[in-house]
Amino acid sequence: MKNQRIVVVLMLSLILVGLAGPVWAGAGEPETGSLVVTKLFRGIVNAATGWMEIPKQTSLIWQDQGPGPGLSWGLVKGFGYAIGRSVVGAYEIVTFPFPIPEGYQPIMRPDYVMSDMGQSNK
């Protein structure tokens, strides 16, 4: 129980720091400090939520092609994306102080697993 509270407080603190990053940067070009915090936050979120690619991809394939492909190809695609997003998240956590790729840009699009839900791909 105590460990869960610590994890919740830590995650909320990281979220607040991540949301405050753009405020620190001001109105112009984002400062390096803000980009570093954003990259770290993005890495933590993607490492923790990579598994959400499984139901997301299953749902997208199901809606587009029907239940058969959704439950077969959607699951396979979801597992692949989940592993990829989790690994990319871990990579971004490890490399957050360095501008890799150039300008601290995200490696995967969308930046977060559910960022594009509800948007039409057509």
C-alpha cells in the first residue's frame, strides 16, 4: 500500500513537471530544458502505456475490416506496436538528456498511444 502511494505521487509529480515545461519555455521557441522534460515525460508515458496498443489496434482493425481480422491481425499488430512503443519509451527515458533524434523529436507518431483516437484516418 505504501509503495502504491509512492508510485502515484511520483507519477503525478512527473505529469505536473511535464505540463509545466511549456510554461517555463515562454511564448517563443521551446527552450532546451523544456524539450528535455517533455522527452522524459513522453518516454515514461509510452513505456507505461505501450500495452494499450493491443486493444487500440484490435479496435481499429475491427472497425475497418470486421471482427475476424480485428481479433487476429489486430491482436498481432497490437502486440508488435505495444513492444515497439514500450521499447521506444525506455529508449527515450535513457537518452532524455541528449538531443537524439535532433531537437528531441519523438520517434513514434502519434507521440502518445491514444493521441489520435477519434480522428479519421481517411
